[in-house]
Amino acid sequence: MLGSVYDGNPSVLQFVSRDSEEWAFENVLYTAPGYFAENKGRCVECPDFFQLGAKWVLTIGIVGYQEPETKRHNLLYAIIGTFDNGVFTAESEMQVLDFATEYYALQTFKDGQRQVGIAWLFNWAMKKPIKSSYNGEISIPKEIFINANNKVAMRPVNELEKYVDEYCDVKLKAGEDHRINKGKSLRIRLEQGLQPNEDLILAGDKGEWLAISYRDGYVSIEETVVSEAQYRARAAEIKNLEIIFDAGIVELFINDGEICATKRSYKLSHCKQLKVNTLREKNIRIETLHTSW
């Protein structure tokens, strides 16, 4: 599979080989809708193509494209379909795999019965501070699957449980906050999810913060530094919510991974407080993760 452009539109080209040495062009596996090229999408980048059960999944990024409505760059998309005699037939619309856009160049591999993916964490719309110790990190490994709603979903691999050093269960009401002593690497779970007009806020000691908000049918991520882009996704409901926080990287999983987002904060390197703007008391589990940082 080769990310390319065909007839002016971002496309995926399929090449075949009998010996992995000599390759020949077979066909155009997939061509993106015309609005991508109309909005500066030049070509497909970093495609991946894999089987999940009876279906096949194609994942792609599109170089240069900026979504007009939200101003987001470098979105990652998934398309579900069938693959027969070298022909991929799409059966779903393009699905945004990560609405905060720092999850890119996803590559997956087969591990027994599961498909595991790792992505590059980078956002072209943000400039890395010169003094930052971090650059070009990769995501935690995630299991990729098709859920009951026929959506490509992602969840942390089970092996992450081995890195839990300690945990606590807290109850928070509106206006309350919970102090976190070891806030560099955390796993935060809200089994109750969020109701409309509720927020979960991760905060530091110097006024820096990052919020997950649920309003007007959208879940969004906002932070201390105001961005031109709107990092959001439609959500009919938020039944449950999980966050992996690691030295400023937030990996968010909503509704068992049907909605995901990855956001890098160069301001919030440690989460020192957890706050909620809530309509009801929240039960929250906070796990401290062992880290090599």
C-alpha cells in the first residue's frame, strides 16, 4: 500500500509482488472524496490496511488538509469495507479516529487474536517550545477493533495494568477538587461518564489546565493556551470515560473507545489537581502508573 495522489485526489495505490523484491502496480485501492483536494489535501500519507474479523479496515492521513469547520490539521481516518480479489469496497463513511489530531501515522500489527496499533504524536498546528524535553513521542499501544455500532474503536492494551503502582477511589461534587501527589503518569476512569454541561479538568500548580467538556452534543478538549482549531467530536452520550496522562500527553477514550482523542500540553507536564463541574457526584478511580521518565 502506497499513499499517493491519483487524478488530483489523495489516494492509496496497491502494488503486488511474488518475492518482496520486484513490485508491480495493481490498482487504485481507495480514493478520498473530492472535498479533501478542494481544501488543500495533497496526498495520502502513512496508510495501513488490515483485517478485523470478516471486514477490512483502511487507515489514512491526508497531507495538507485542514478541516474548514474546525481548522484542524492532520486528522487520521478509518474506513471499513471488504477486500476481495484485490478490490477494496468501502462500506462505511470516513471515520475520524482521533479528534484531537496529535495521533498520526498509525501503524498496526497482529498479536495473536488482536490488532495492536502505535501512532506518532505530533501536531503541525502547534510549535514545540525550545525548552521542552519531549519531541515526537509515540502513543501507548492500543487494541483496535470494530464495535457493535460498526465503528473502529481503540482501547489501551491489557498489559498497561502491569504498570499500576497504586490507586485510589474518590468522590467529587461540583466545585470540589482532588489533590494528586504523584501526577506525572496517571490513569483516570469515570465509569459514570459525563452528562451535558459537565467538565472534567486536569490542572497544575501554576494556573495551567486541560478540560474535557460535554456541551451541545459535542465532547471537546480545551486548555490554557487558546487554539484556533476546535478539538471536538459529536457524542450522543458519554457513558464512560478514561484518560491516560503521561508527562503532558492526554490519551482519551470515551464509550469504550468509540470516541478517542490525543492531546499534548506543553504547559501541563504534571497533573496536580482533578476538578469537576458536575450536576451529580462523580466516582473517579485514579491510578498512578510506573514510568521510565
